[in-house]
Amino acid sequence: MPLTDKMPTAGKVVAAIGLGVVGWIGSELFRPLLPPDTNFGWFNYVNVALGFVCGWVVTGRRLGHGYAAGISAGLTGVAALVFWAVFCQSLNEMLRLALDRRITGLMTGLTRMFELAADHVLTMLDGTLIGVLLAGGFLVGAVAEWVARRWS
């Protein structure tokens, strides 16, 4: 990896901000799908931070190779955002259960974490949420590619 891949560029900034916004909107669309008594805490803020990181690292690195590659990078960034968001939220919930002494061992905790992740993925199978995530990835990739070409 060349050293210049770590340098800030306008395309990386736009991709990071764009996926952060997609993370916030996706979080807001995911909330009504869960029970009303759910305590979300830092849910949206964690997903925005993950969107920012995925936009910078995943999408931003793949810009500058044409619009098809930019759109593909945007969709890949959204897929990475969804993976890391499900992982982090499942880990957080598993740790909460462990601190409440409802999980007693390491393997039980890991098993419960994967069960929680599977539940979150099944809950995410909502047409509106999937459509917004795909459209957001497409739009972020296209706009970030345009910015990368314009200011490179």
C-alpha cells in the first residue's frame, strides 16, 4: 500500500461524511423495527462513527477509478458499515447481558453474540431500510467519485 493511500483527500472526506449520514438515517429507520421499550443509548452515534470510518477506509481508498468503481466502493462501504454495526451492537448487548450475570462463560457469550447478530440481521430485512442503504451507498459512491475527480 503506497503511503499516499493514508493521506486525506476530498473524496475520502465526502465518502466519510456521506456514510456517516447513511449510518444515522439507517439507525433511525432501524429503531421502529425493535420493541418500543428498547434502550438505544449511543446507538446512532456509534453507527455514525462506524459510517465515518467505513467511508474513509473502505470507500475513500477505492475512489478515482471511474464511476462504476466509485458506486461499487460506495456499496461496499455500506456493506462494511452494516457488518460492523451489527457486530458492535451485538457485542454491546452481549456485554450488557454478561454484566447482568445472564451469561456465565466465554463460549456462552460468543454463542449469544452470534444469536443476537442473527436476530439483528433478520430484523433488518425491511424493504425501506434495505432500499435506503442501497440508495445511500450508490449516492455516496457516485458523489465521492465526482468529488475525487473534480479536486484531485
